[in-house]
Amino acid sequence: MSAEYADDVLRDFEAMVRGNLPKWGLPPDTCIRLLSISENATYLLEDGANGRALVLRIHRDGYHAPEEIQSELAWIMALRAERVIETPQPIPGIDGVLVQRLMSPSGLPPRYAVAFEFVEGREPEQGTELAPSFHMLGSLTARMHGHVQQWQRPEGFTRKVWDFESMFGRVRHWGPWEEGMGLTPDGARLLTRTLHVIRERLDRFGRGPDRFGLVHADMRLANLLVAPPHLHVIDFDDCGLSWYLYDFATAVSFFEDDPVVPELMEAWVEGYRTIAPLGAAEVAELPTLVAARRILLTGWIAAHAEVPIAQQLGTKFTDNTLKVAEHFLSYVA
């Protein structure tokens, strides 16, 4: 069995996509370009004859069931219908079906795929002035949280839960942090101690309806598109039930150790409070969820070694995770 995104799998994907272009009314000569590989593989489909462009997401094998994907799309369409945020429109096939099942031309497992409208914009760049974007993101996040607290979810709605048990306990939707690249026994003991503190704090914080609900759960920079004055939120693939504050923690994914994070946290909180209240008790737990997210990502990288960002970050990411843990423990001391 090939690795999830080995070269032969990606060749199969391209053939799979080209063979299924008619599902979305696209001609055979449509330009197919791989945009990114992460949890899923994402392609840009461009029909040069009429200028039509779609973004096609091919799902990781076995990660989401069809009903989970349908639930994600239901929330996206509700957010769009009520003009809560700007996010790309899911595009059904010509048969009216949003979640398509694509068969492999090489006998590999079939894949679920969803098409979205193409939206112009650029990813915010780490190292630039991010505070204004985080202020805007805070307000958008508050609007999303307010929406889900009054939204009547459709029958059969199902998404993963992102709590301590599903991140670090028996469930573990992502990989085991214990297998973090280059993690030493001393480092493992430090993270074990950190997770014990995180669990205690989250247990005290609780999961009341004002603190725990449906969240995007992956607002990292790669899932934001800046097109001034607009900020588009994309890729709801990991949306699920978690602490509302988790949305901030995901926004600083992969650079939790950057000294700019406190400034971004302040900007996000200020933006959030322009829409909804956010008390001191909530703000005090933002570092808890940042530390949790960082340890979770350490496991994700270990389990997704074929993904470019995992190869790029390598063992240095684990080393810096230990620094994040030490900083968090000093914060709560």
C-alpha cells in the first residue's frame, strides 16, 4: 500500500480528477494544478475557454465519513446564507450532489471530493504585520460563535469532537504526540506534565454552552485569504465541537513559539469584543489551548510525515514544542 500522498497516489489523483471533470461540467482540456497537500489534497481546476475556476478538495482516505462532510457543508451554507462571514460557496456536481465519490483508475481506494468556488486572495504571511488581520479575525470568529449558538443544526448533523480525550486520550483523531520527531525521554516527561496541567485547567473551565460548541477548529494562516478589505475564512474540513477559544489557538498554528503571539492574542481579543463579550476568565485560558494545540500538532506531524509542511518543520518543531510547554508551565505557576 502506497503512502497517503506518495507520487503514484498523486498521479492517480490527477488521472482521477481528469476522468471526472464532466461531473462538474468541465471540459477535458481543463487545467489541473495541485495547490496543496495537508490533511487532504487540493486542486485548482481552470477552464481557460470560459474563465471558470473551481477548487477541488480530495479527502484523505478514512478521515471523514460522508455524513460528516455533508454536515460541514451544511454549516458553510448556513454561514453564507446568513452573511455571517465570507467563505467560498460549495459547488455541486451537475447531478446536484455536493459530495462526489471518485473511483480510482488504478484500483486504489475511492475518494470523496467536494468542489468550491475559487476566491481571489492571499494567505497572511508570518513575519508581516498580522495584528490588523487578527483583529478582524477576532470579530469574524465572534460572529461565527454567535451564529452557532442560535443555529438549528439539520437532522443527522455530525462532526468530530475536539476535547482533551479526542486529542490526547483514547480517541486521538490525529497522531500520537509521543512519536513526535526527535522527541527525547526528557521531552516526553515534560509534555506529559504539561498535558496534566492542561487537563486540570480545562476540566475546571468546563464545557458549558457558552464556552463549548461548534468551531472552525483550523483557522491557521493557510486557511485565511486576505483580499482587502475582505478576510475570507476557508477550509472547514476540521470543524467540530470544542472550546470556542480553540479557534484562536488554531490561528497561531505552527508558530506558537513566536514572540508575536501575545500581540496577536490581544488583537484577536479586542476584535472579538467588538462583537461579543469575552471575560477575563476566558482570556486567561487562551494560553492553555495554544499549548494544547501545539502538542496536538506535534502528533499530527509525526503521523503525516509525507506532507510537505511536516518535512519542512521536522525535529526543530518538536524542540520548539518543548519551549512552548515550558513557557506555558511558567505562565500557570
